[in-house]
Amino acid sequence: MIERVTHRWRRELAEQEAAVTAGTLSADDAYALTSFPPAFVAAVDSALQAYEDEIASLDRPTDDAVWPTVERVVVALNGVDAAFGQHIETMTREDLSEYIEQVLAGAGIDVEALLERRGVEEAAGEWRDW
């Protein structure tokens, strides 16, 4: 099973909050407190859940069926990022891009072949603002 990136973010946030409370980590060093605010994580989680559900509902995951679904999740994530002040940075961007492709692979889609047919290096790249 693929771990959704938002689950890891919540875990990192909880660990860092606990460390700050325990005095073993300064608030200045607790990157998750500013990188992953709960409302941002919830919005990303909602977009990813909709994407997972849509991919899972495809009877035959053809390029023509899959590609618009990828576009919708990337555009939704663009909106989340804009609404929350550009929280999607390099590491987060890579995690999200990888996750989008892992969901496709989990549905039995040959991601490498799909990207080659589309003439792109990564699924999210065509629409990504983050």
C-alpha cells in the first residue's frame, strides 16, 4: 500500500510538536510547524483522496482516461498551494510528483510508458505551478 505523503507530514508535525514541547527541539528548527500547517495538509489530503478515488474508479485506465485525472489533481494542488502561500517547496514537490505516479502504478498503469507516450518526464510537470 502506498503511504500518502500527507500521512508522513502529519507524523513529522506531531513528532516535532512533541520535541518542541519536551525542549529537545527549538521552535525555530521545527520546519514542519510552518511547512505543514494542519489546514494545508487537510486540503492536500482532500485533493489526493479525490485523485485516488478517481483513478480507482476507472474500469480501463487508458491514457485518455488517466491524463485528465492527473491534470485535475495537479491543478487542485496548484490551488491549494496558492491559497496557503506556496507551501509546496522542492522536497514537497518531489514527494507529491512521486506520489501521483505511484498511484498510477498501483492501478496497474505503466507510468514510464505513459510518460513516454505523452512526451514528458513526469506526470505533474505539464500543469504544475509548484
